[in-house]
Amino acid sequence: MINRQTFLKIFLFVAIASASYSCLVPEKKRVAQVDTTEAGSGIDSVLAVHLGADEYGMKNYVMALLKRGPRRWMIDSVTASNLQKAHMANITRLADEGKLVVAGPFTDNTDLKGIYVFDVKTIEEAKKLCETDPAIKAGSLMMELHPWYGSAAMLQIPAIHNKIAKKQP
């Protein structure tokens, strides 16, 4: 057994050596990772609350079915091209505001032209947002609105999309 004085010398040496070593070794950047999952469930309850998810991981949205409008045939090609650009700019604006979660065209040639999924509580709110679309205002498109129950994870689609899209409309 070592005496107290020898122990203190060894302790002091180790402490000074450790401090010196830590000054020489570059500090690694560490990102704090907080486990927000409920024990054993894999459920991230903080994320669920943040996204507004219910106990099924779902939430309410409003879906707009965009259909061929009554004036579509009356619009010349130059006006149609300008309307399409304005339509895309409006989609980008609504997405940037966090109101539009998903939008896209149907690729078959039918009267059903595309969808919007809005993160709003009422059909009236979605109707007001649709009315800001230049193509709807011009009668090139018309909308049909429905309450829709879907995964709350859809709210993360715009951020993921922005990470993978090489071009933006």
C-alpha cells in the first residue's frame, strides 16, 4: 500500500499529464444527441408533438384535387405558359409559408390535373389558399376540396425534397 504523499504525487502527475495531453489533441466536434424516444417503443414523442401527430402518428389536412378548368380551352399558348410559371411560383410561395405540404401533377391526360395537400384546419382556409393560384383565378384549373387524414410525417416532405432536388421550379 502506498502512503498518502506518494498517492498525491501520482495523482498530481496524472492530472497534469491529462491536462497537457488534452491541450495537444484537437477537440472533436460533438453533436449532442438527445434520445427523445419513449423507452423501448421507438416512438419519438417530442417529434410527434412537434408535428401535431395523434396517437396513430396521423393528423388532418385538406386535399385539393385540381381539375381541368372551364376556361382552359380559351387560353392561348403564351398565356398558358405564363399562367404555368405563375402557378409554380404560387406553389413555391405556399410551400415556403408552410401551408402546402405536397403538390404535384397527374401524368395521365385526364380532367384530373394534380393535387395539393394543405396543412390547414378547415376547407375554408384551403379554399382561400387555392384562390391565390393564378391558374385557378384564370379558370384554367378548378379545385375540389376534401378533408384528409394522413401521416403527420408528411410535414417533413418539403425539407427532405429541398435536400434532394437539383432544380427548383
